[in-house]
Amino acid sequence: MTDDKLQLYLAHRAALLDYALPIVGCRARAEDVVQEAWLRFSRQDHSTEICHPTSYLYRIVRNLALDQTRRTATEKAQPGGDEILADLPSGTASPEKTVTQQDELAAISRALEVLPERTRLAFEMHRLGGFTLQQVAAHLNVSVSLVHQLVHDALRHCIEQLEGDL
């Protein structure tokens, strides 16, 4: 069967190139597409019965050519993309930014320490723990509107402390 596949490929190779060329727009890329199509076609499981092998081979070429065109279009959409990515800041913070963030966290921690316990707990549960206002209200056995006010007061207090420390 492999010899039959090879004979089929060789018989249609020139036509496959002519078929891929207008899609990819370059003879060298068309050659790559047809070569890749042959590799995929030849690797087909022998137990798989292909009713129309010529049509199947053309379909492989078409799909690969379209994939190649999409890749090329994506690469052209952002010329110099590698240079732009290299200039982007890294995901890690600079030492100065890390120290600033640590200072801000320490100021927020100090601000939370001086809040009344219920206000601090409402803020920590809602803003840091991810609990809903309803869940916090049920836990503290108070109304949702009071929890909202407690969280708001704590947030305002933290902001004031940050502005005073900076």
C-alpha cells in the first residue's frame, strides 16, 4: 500500500504544487506544504480505508496551505514582534518596587490593627477572604448594610493611612 501511496503522490506532485501555490503565495512555501502533506498522507494507518486517496491528498494540501497562510498573516500582523516582546518589562518587580510594595503592605497592616475588631474582621473577610457581604453579615450577625458600611470605613481608613505614610 505504501508503494501505491508513493506512486499516487509522485503522479500528482506537480499538480499539488500548482494547487498550493496560489494559497500560500510562494513556491518555496508551496513545496513545504506539499512535502508535509506527503508525510501526513504516508503515515496514515494501513487499517484506515481511504475511499478517494487523491481527493484526500488534495484536502491535506489545502488544509496545510491555509494553516501556513494564517501563520504568515499572524506573523505579518505584528512586524518586529520579537523586539517588542524583548522590550516589555519582566513579570518580576524591580527591587525598588518590591520595597515600596512591602512598605505599603506594612502601612495597611498597621492601619488594620487599630480598627475596631468588627470593622477589621468585616474588611478582611470581604476584601481579603472573598466572602460576600451577605456571608459576612451572617457571620457577624449584623445587617448587610452595616457590613457594607464597615468595609467602606476600613477601606477609607487604610487609604488615609497610606496617604499619610507616603
